[in-house]
Amino acid sequence: MGEETKDLKERLLTEYTPAILIAYIEKLENINNTLNKA
């Protein structure tokens, strides 16, 4: 039971962390573009 939870946790981290990072980077780029236009 414990091992399954660990595997699931690792899978969630590897699958979702990149998506979160990409969204964060896109957000930063949008802010940067807005500042450059101002």
C-alpha cells in the first residue's frame, strides 16, 4: 500500500510539475510583454 502511494506521488510530480512550470513561465512572459509595451 505504501509503495503504491509513493509511485502515484512520483508520477503526479513528474507529470504535473512541468505543466505548472510552463504555465508559470508563460505568465512571467506575459507580464514581461505587458511591461515592455507600457
